[in-house]
Amino acid sequence: MRLTAAAKGVRRRRGGSRPAMPGGAAAESCRSGRTNDNDSELMGRIAPTSVSSSPAAATGPRSDAAAPSPTILLADDDPLIVATLGHGLRSAGYQVLVAYDGAHALEICLESNPALAIVDYAMPGLTGVELARQIAKRTSTAVIFLSAYSDQAIVGGAIDAGAMAYLVKPVDTEQLLTMVRTVLQRSREFRALQSQAEQLNTALQMSRNVSVATGVLMEKFGIDQQEALERLRRQARSTRTRLEEVATQLLRMTDETARLYGALGQRSQVRSRDGDTKP
């Protein structure tokens, strides 16, 4: 049988010493401190990916996972104040929108809904107090007042208008940044409490609807409370809807039926009166 060249080579090597494996050669080169091109190529195949040992690479945040910076509206009719405070806010990583009068500031709040508005107490077009009222009424933006006056009546008016903080000019940038961080945190907590209150009110309303619907069924069919509630539950299971939704639908239909009966009754009374007046 004819042997291939590769097979012959294998048979010849069986009688001699076993050749060193490539990995062993590379390891020996590394121990001796000597490397060649073949070793480098081999090591590249063995460990194609390197891991940085720097702390930043190991623990640093990913840029694509970073939360977006809050947007802040800076509204003041003094360009120097706007430029100075705006630079400080941008250097701290905030996105800054600028307005030089109250009307423009309100327009920006309605369109962009920034996380925070820093507004001058006295501005042309729309005063800071009126601006704060409109912002509180129509947006979820928190407000910080800037003013050259520290009169208690003015401060009280600003707080009543919806401001969460009040700073007296001239304002240091570090002082402003500290207040901004505090107000943003308070605003987040306040919105969380509002959300919890809304959820609680919704749950209470749903519970009330179930109770009223149970009473409607008790009166309609002459059954006890347990049976009425069980009928609501069976309807919810059969239609694969929540118990509260079934109760709400029942109450809505009951109200619509009552209004329809009332309208029909009024028409009957009108026709009866018309018939009485005829000779």
C-alpha cells in the first residue's frame, strides 16, 4: 500500500524523540525572554483578545447606559447673568435653554417641559410670579427664583406662586449648583409622591365602584351582599376582565339607563300636558 508523504513522516518520527508542542515552544520562549515572529503569531492565535487592567476599564460606566442630563431653563433679562450662570450649568453637565423674557420662557416650558426653570423675579412681558403660576399649572417643571430683593413679602409671593427655592443676587455658581441638585431631587420625590397618591385614589375609586355595584345587584335581584359580589366575580372571570372594570361598566350602564328613563318620562309628561290643553 502506498503511503502519503504525511503518513511517512509520522512513521519516521515514531522512532525518534517526540517533538515539542507549539505551545511549549512559545512558553519556553517567554520564560527565556526571547520571542520571534512565529512565537508572536502563535500567541496571537492563543489569546486574540486582551483585557485592560486599568480601573477605569473595569469599573467605569458605559457611555451608552448613562442617564440623560436634566434640561434646565434659564430665564433672565440680564445677558451677563444668563451667560455666567449658563456656563456654570453647562460645565456641570446640564443642558441649558435660555429666555430673556417671561413670555418666551413660558413658551419654552410648554414645548420642552424642562426639569427645572431658573427665573428672574422681575422680567419684561410676564413677571416671574405669573410665569411660576403658569408653569406650576400647565407643566411639571420645578422653579427656582432669582431676585435682587430679599424682602419677606417677595419671597412669600414667590413660594406661593410655586417656587421650590429662592436665591438672592448676586448668585455664586457653586451656590446655584448646590441648590439645583437639591431642587431636582426634591422635585423627583414630589412627583413620586404624586404618582403614589394618584394610584391610591384610583384604587379607592375602584373599590367604591365595586361596593356600589354590589348594592345595585342586591336591590335589583333581592340577594345578599355575598351573592351579589360573587355574581360580579363570575362575570369578571367569564369575560376575562378585572372585577373593578365589571363594576364600573355596570354603574355606567345603570346611569345611562336612569337618564334614558328620565328623558322618556319628561316627554310623556309634555305630551300629557299638551293633550290636556286641547279642546
